[in-house]
Amino acid sequence: MHPPVAFGRKRPVNLTLSENLVAQAKNYTTNLSATMESLLAEYVVRQQQDHLSRQQLADACAADWNAVHDAIGSFADEHSTL
């Protein structure tokens, strides 16, 4: 799992954004950089949570499949030529 999002040292970055969208956003915030950083942090947290959720689902699926295999063996066992 990824570490939680932390606000650390800041540095300038280049973004290409719609002029119209930026102009509209400035009507709602006095600090566009802070607003973008906050929104980006929320996005990263959501992505991390989604990744963790998918990983947990995959782990549960593998555990269930392993339990079936332990209980009844492999479907391929009866077709093995070994």
C-alpha cells in the first residue's frame, strides 16, 4: 500500500489547463494552487483506496479458489496425463 498523501516541500510544475476553466475557477478561489493541490490530494487518496480495494478483492478471490482447490482438488486432476 502507498503511504498517505502528505503535503511536503513545494515546487513549481507546469500544467496545461483550459484558460476558460481557470478563469471560472478563480471566481471561486483566491488560491488556485492550494485548491488544485487539495483536489489532487483527494484524487490520489481515492486512487489509493480503489487500488487497495481491488487488491483485497483479488486476494479474497484467490483465497476462495484455494479453499475450493483444497476441498475438492483441481478440475484438471482428472484430465492429467502425468
